[in-house]
Amino acid sequence: MRILDVSPRVSNPPARGSSVRTANLLRQLAHRHEVRQFSQARSRRAGDPESSHGALRVTPSYTEFRARPRLATLATELSARSWVRAPVLSGTGLHRSRQLRELIDWGDVVLVEFPWQVASCRRLRPTAPLVLAGHNVEAPKFADYARAAGSPRTANVWLRAIERIERRAVRSADLVLAVSDADRADLIARYGAAPDRVTTVPNGADTARYRPVTATERRAARAALGLPDRPTVLFAAADVPPNRAGLDWVRRVAARAPQVTFLVTGTVAPPGRDDFVAVGLLDDFGQALAAADCALCPIEFGGGTKIKLLEGLAAGLPTVAFAEALHGLDLTDEVLVAPKSGDGLVAAVERALHPAVGADLSARGRAWVIAHHSWQTIAAQLEERLLALAGQAAAVGAGAGSSSTTGSGSMPTTSYTSS
């Protein structure tokens, strides 16, 4: 099977939760299928992973074509640099891309990450088996973003546009992926999608790469990051409104627990050492996981499920989180749920750092992730649905005497750099 994935963000190297999901699932699918990805590079400073463009051969059977279509790129920046902080307008004019047109003609099935580019893909090839690979239910998520950002004056305009785009995408897709059963139920109720067209494909973690470390490995990771050898709590987050609110909680906890190092990774904070140690994006997130004794997820806004939380559990980190951060995850006693108060959060962190409590949480959390959220198992579930969808499309095409190029074309010969 030839799989085309269309993404509004560069996926390799993964720089945020959505690209971690996309890259891991595509790598797994590429073990048995040919995978091509069309992703849109951002207009950012050199060195930022999301600004990378040109072709990247990720594995022998998975290539990412990172493009900059002019109109779509300009529109993307408009939304991504607002409080929305997301490529909501990335589908603008995308149907004009010759690169995307050729790749869509090549694929047996088309996965579109997020709803933003579905209309352009459907316009380019109306009969293609098309999958909306959802990462959240976007309308309520962005309503939460607006609250986290202080309800900007433009909120109503953006929220109406987001709901309209998502509604059309859900109704247009042949199959819709949700990251949790809760999101699946919301998509069906909110947009009237047929239940058999919406399936749960959960988020996961690389349970082989992320694992508990020894005391010696932890000391070495701290030294590599320039951290003191003392209890360390990790907060990993991209720069979006819910995570900024989470960072404020980290500041409050750090002020009350000076004996603990609070390590912040990702774009939510610029590199610096003040109330906490911020190191920005790391080439190897596993280094941060190895350096930490505990993971903190004080997120009270947003949607979907939290991949960094799953990765922390895979690494055996005792995890402290707000109840809202566990949305869509069937967690019970594998995580410490903290009250939304500075003192309550400090008490939960101190409890997680207790050796006996931490060891118990570590074992429970890792066992739960291995059982329910391994990328290998999740990709196998997705593969089954894609094969069924491609098979149905092929049968319909054969029955109609179709002369479609689907399944019979070769890889486009265009030399992809940027557009």
C-alpha cells in the first residue's frame, strides 16, 4: 500500500506532540508500506526544526517532502503568530501546489493531519480514500486556548472559522481518527459523523527508547545538561496558551521548593536559569527524561491526550498532573492527581519524590503505557483500518471500470526542494 500523509507541520525531527505522533506512526507503517509525506515548513529562523525544507529520507520507505507553498505559508503565519498558535489557515491555496497534486495521485490512501488541509486535498482528488487524522477535537480545544490566553477580542472570529473548517473536514473524510474514545464520542455528537466512520487511534510512547534509568545514568544526564545532582522535576511543553498557564504553575511550585531543580524543555520558555532551568528544544528528549526524578503536567486547558505525559510514564517517571491533563486516558492510580493550588501541587511533587512512592508509581506507570500505548501496537490498529479503506476503494474502482491511477502509478519524478 502507498500511503500519503499531508501535514501542516514538519514532522522530522519531531519538535512537539503532534509531530511525535505523526512521525512515530508513519515510521511504523513504513515497515510494511511505502510512505510519502507532504509537510509545510514554517517561516522561522534557521535551526528551528519546523523551518526545515526540502526532501528528507527518514527511512528507506518513508520520505518527507517539506515544502513552502507561498500563499499557504503566508496564511499559516497569520494564524500561528496570533494567540491561536496553530497553522489553522495552512490549507489556503494549497490546491495550487504541483508537488501535492503529484503525491496525491501517487497514494492509495491519503492521511491528512488536522482538519486544516482536508478541503484542498479533497479538491485535488475528490475520489481518493481520505482519512482525517485528528489530534484533538479542535473547536472546544481552541475555546479553551482562548480562555487560557485571556479571551482575546478576535476569539469569536477564530472560533467560528475553526469550527466551520473542522465540521467540513469531518463530514468530507472517509475515515476520522480520534486520539481517545472521549474525543470520538464528541466528534460524532458535535458534527453528526457516522459512528462507523470514526475510530480511536490513541497516542503513544516509544517504550523501547524511553525506559527507566540507573542512578549512574541519571547523574550523567544531569551533568550533560549542566544540572546539579539533586531531585529534578521535568515540565516539557510547546509554546501554546495552555502550556504558558502550566509554566506559571511551575514558577509557583519552584518558588516553594528551592531544594528541587525544575527542568523546563520545549519552546514554552526561552533558555535561561532563573526560577527554573529552561533548556529549549533538545536534540534528544530522552536526555531530559533520564535527568529527571519526577514529571509535572499542570495543564488545565486544551484537548486531546498528552504525549509528553505518556513518554514520562514510559521512562518510569512518577508523574504529578491536574485532573484535566488526564483527559481521554484511562489512568487510575498510575499518576498523582494534584489539586489546583500552589501548596497542593508542592505536596504532590514532594510525595512523588519520596523513594517508596516514586518506585511504586514508576512501575505502575510504565506497565500501563506498555500495555495500552505502545506505538507499535497502535500503528498495527491504524494499518488494519487503512488497508480496509484502500481495499474498499479499489473494489469500487474495479467495479466501475475505473481508470484511476491509484495503485498503478510510480513515485513522482519531480525533484522536490521547496516551493
